[in-house]
Amino acid sequence: MSEMPPPSDSSSPSSSGGEPSPRRTGVVVGLALVGVLGYLVVNVVVGVVALSLESTVAIGVGAGVLAVLGIGAGVLLVRLRRSWSVGLGLGLMIGWGLASIVSAGFCTGLNPEMYT
């Protein structure tokens, strides 16, 4: 009979168990919250500037900036695959989505009534 190999230590960083360590999970969750709050702050600043200019072009540029920041930067950060970048990237994308849903697209420039 062949002997079975010893069980692998799932707490070592080199293990391929697929489950993240508790330390990595905490970093991802914490930075996701930071990303959401950071996005909302930037969203308010860009929204105030775009609306104060009273131009549909300014609103369109603001919407583009917010989409690139929320989705574009979020995807790039997640693709880096470091725990801090994954958390921050997810937070930016979640912040963009929440702002779009809660405000019916007014805070992110997705609502077509803003351009009329």
C-alpha cells in the first residue's frame, strides 16, 4: 500500500487552499469601506463643481470622470491582486454603484434628464 502524503498546513501563505487568511480579509474589507467613503467624497466635490458650472458639457465631463475613477480605477486596482489594492478597487466600484442606485443616476451623471 502506498502511504498518503502528510496534510498540508493551510495557514502557510504558500498553500493553495483558496481561502484567504483572516489578516488579508480584514485588510480587504477595511479598504473597501475606505474606497466607498473616498469615492463618495470625490463624488460630492465633482458634483458640486459640475452643477455650479451650469453646463451640460460640465455634467458630461463630471460623469466621465466619476465613471473612470469608480469603475476604471477600481478594475485596475483589483487586477493588481494585492490585498490593499483589491479592497480599495472594490470599494471604488461599490461606491460608484451605490451612488448611482441611491440617487437614481443623478450623482453619477447617468440620469438622462440632467442633460436636457
